[in-house]
Amino acid sequence: MIRLIAVSSLAVFMVATATFADVVVLDGGTLPQDQGWDYHTTIVGPLDVSTDGTALTLNTIGMPSLSQPMMTFYRDVGIDPAAGYAIEIRLRVIAVADPHNAYDAPIGFFGGFTSPWGAPYRGQLLYFDEDEIGWGDLSDSTAMDTTDAFHDYRLEVLANNRAFMFVDGALALEYPSYGTNSTIAFGDATNGPYLDGTFSVEYITVGAVCQTEDRPDCNANGVWDFCDLAAGDSADCNGNGIPDECDIADGTSADCNGNGVPDECPEEPDCNDNGVPDDCDIAAGTSEDCTGNGIPDECEPDCNENGVADSCDIAEATSVDCQPNGIPDECDIAEGTSWDVNETGIPDECEMVDCNHNGIPDETDLADCDGSPWCDDCNQNTVLDGCDVTDESSPDSDADGVPDECQLAPPTMPAWPDDVVKNRFISFVPGDLDIAVAYQVELVDSSFFPDCTGVVGYVDIPDPENSLISRVVPEPIYRFWPEPIARVGDCRIVPAASYRIRAVVPTEPISRSDPLSIDTTPSPYPKYWCDCVGGFDGVWQVPDGVVNMNDLMAAMQTFQWHDNRPPVTWCSIYYLMEWVNMADILIMVRAFEGSPYPFCAPCDCE
């Protein structure tokens, strides 16, 4: 018999009893101390270790010691855990004084060891009782007779540190994360009372993990099939211990869709339980799939029991799904999940408009409305006011739930003297104090510029540096108007004209209040324009239809800021400011002389 015996790190011999030609790191024919093994012991005197030329026998039962007898041999065997490894020990238990405790064993084997006690590897030590083996942390164990004969205990540790213990080739134990420092150990691993034992060892070998000699390798990848499965490199969905690819290759399992998964596995959907994956049923035409969703039609719901899947009824328009909720409408009605009050066969929620989503048709909300803003329709657009506000199709600047366009009070005429007709000014009282509006200026009629009628712009924010006089701008300015009177002077305001002023809010289309009509000073006779005042009887009177010295006198008094001056908007002609200056007086003289209106048309000015 040829043996491979590692007598030292430099001598290696062949041993037929070591499986797979592993490297023998302990030969039972030679004492451990003579093979490079160190030891730790509490025994006083010679160790009870002997060999019969084939097997070592080690004993701590009844041995004298400093405390309790223990004896552990250990050695660095050059393991590379990153590549995985296998350790095999052929051992027979002769006697155990007392069985193991947690983390203690009268006879034990360590795949990783730090002298003197093995920490931090004591949880993964393999203990040997007379009738059981297991891990030191008690995480796994198996019953067996360890005394009847020598048994081969082979530890296979994968590169991911998952470990398996085989006894005589059969899997006995598993460990999820097995560690090593390349040093292994065996012997009495504790000095606990009565935890002593006697055992024999023929050899310990170290080799590569998952070798295939005399082991199945059905996929011929050079790795034992068990390890392929344990490492997750091969699947075994049917749990027969054979990689799925081999089941398929040898015909043990069918794979109709060629996805590498046996058809009988639960990973393959088989809704009709015919033993054929659903996609294969569909591909072979034994099942229809009208919607192309990968589910045979016979497995889909058929609420109307017409023999056609509901999804197909809907897809082929033989049933309507108005919501849509994936259920034919007739089933929604029949099951009571939808109402059909008018018995049209159409769920009420599909026929009605319910903009506030309260489950009641808007027309019913309107019919039963008590005048509350949420259910009213003040702007008569057939949409509940509450919905107009919620979807922002109507502004609600005062947050009272009523669309602003329904609260548009028109502007009104101011009191004297602001109500007097003027040449290039108009005045009005803003009509809304609680909502944000803009004021639209429309030229209705003009003696001088008949082609410029239409909306000429919007009232600008009053200028605080010009006596709160406003101009006319192209775009609406929505704001709250706290000013008691709006005085508008602009090139778009011309004499001998009629204007309409409306409050507007930004709806689509724009909403407008009723108009306020305002005229400017009529064209005088025989002069062309610039009639500012009438006579004076303590106060200046309204324009009297002529341009004469009264107009010039009134302008001079305004220029001089005389106590009897008329309002500045009556006589401010040129700059349209809060004062009258010589430019205004000069323009008035020219008008007195019969000159025509000198300024640009309202539709052309800037």
C-alpha cells in the first residue's frame, strides 16, 4: 500500500486511503509531534498518545493534570480560504467520559484554531460524542454511532465560506459561514470536568474543495454537482439533487420554452395546472391569449360567464369598461359595484358629470342647491361654481367660494367735481373693493378718430408721485383698488368721445362687469376743442360748449394754484400731470385761435 504522508513540510508521500490524492497532514502511523504538530495540554507527565503503525490513539480519560486533562494538537496547513478547501479526518471514537457542552468537546476537530483554546473558532468546532456529532455552537447535529468503526469525516468549505460536513460520503451537517486562519486542530478541546475521551485517527488530509473524482459532475464543468448547487452556480428547482441543466439535457425534465428551467418547477407559471408552462400552452396554441399578457384566457376572470375572458371582452369591444376598472360594465352593474338608475346598461358614474367627485351628478347638485357657492352656477357655464374655483378656471381672490366674475360690481360715476366731462381725463369710482379686478377702457365713439374704436387698454396702477393719476396700459392689471376715485389721463383719452369702463377678471373667456359709460368734453363751436370750463360765479362751472377767455383764465388760475382754481384734471391738457404749466396754456391759446386737436390718435399713441 502506498501512502502519501506529510512527515514534514518538505516530504510528501502517496497514501491510497486518503480520498482524491489530498495532501496528508497527519498520518496515523507516526506521532503528531514528529509530523510538525504543536500541542497544548494540561496533562502532567507523558501524553497518552500511541500508534500501532496505522492509527494514532489519543486519551485524556483518567490522565493526571493541573486542573482537568485536555490535549489539543494544532498545525498551520496552508489553507487558502478564498479558493475554498476540503479537510478530511478518518476517526473512530473509543470512549467519552461525558458528552459535549456548548463550545466544549471531549473529542473535537477545529477547521480554524488559535492556541491555546481555539477562539474565535470554538462555535464551529466539530464535536464527537459516542452517539452524535455536531457543531460547538449547537447550530446543527446528527445522530450516529461514532464507536462502531472508523468513519471518514470530510469538511468541504466553499469560497463563499459555506461549509458542509460529509460522513462516509453522506451529507451530515451544514454551517453557513465557516472561518479559518489556516491552522487546524484535533483532540480533547476542553479542561471541563469529565469532558475527556479516547479516540483513534488514521489520517487527516487537506485538499481542494468540490473535487469530482468518483463524484457526479453531470455538466462536466470540473466541479462536483453538489458544490454547483451549494454555491448557487446551478439551480435545482425540482429538489432532486441534480442541476437543472442536467435534468433538461438528459431528458429527465422538459423545457418547452428553452429558458433553462424544468417545466415542472414552480418558477414556471402553470395557471391551468396541466403540467405545461403557460407560455408554452400559448405558444403551442393549446391556450389562447387574446390580450397578449402571457396568461391563458381560461385562467382569466369571466364574470359574465360567456366563455370569453373579461379582458378579451373588453379588448374586442364585446363588453364596455367605461371606468375603466378591468371589469365589464354589465358585471359592475350586476354585482352592485356600480349603479344604473336609468337602466341604460351604462354605470351612472360613466354617464354623469361629477366635477366635485361627491358621487352625485352635477345637475342634481344644481337642482337641489340651497344657494351655497359649492353647488351654485352663478356664471351659468353649466359647471358648479365650486369646481370653477377648484380647477382655477375662475379666480376667487377673496376666497369666499364664489367666482370673482359673479361678484363684479361695475364702476360708478364719482361725485362733483370729478363727474364733470374733461378733455383728456376720465374719472370713475372702482366698483369692487373685495376682489382683484382690472379695469378695461373701451373707446365707443370718437368725433376726431372714428377708426380707433374698440378696447384701447386697461387702467394702470395709480402713480403715487403724480396725484395718483393712472395711465392706460396694454395688459390688464388685476389688483384690489383701495383708491376712492380712479383718475385716468392718457393719450388714449381724447375729447369729443364716448368710453365704456368695465371691471374684468381673468377667466377664459375674460369676464366683464356691466359697463360705465363716460363721455369726454364735446367738440365746442365754432372752435375745434379745448373747452375746459363754463362761467364763474364763485366756482367754475362745467364746460359750456365754447372756447373763450374763461378757459384761459381757469388755466391761469390752476397754473398759479389760485384758491378759485378748478380741478387740475379739467385744465391739464399737455402733460396730463398733477399741475398745469405754460405748455397747457399755450395749447389752449392755440385751440382758442382755432387750431385742431394736436395730439396723436388713441389707437396710435404710446
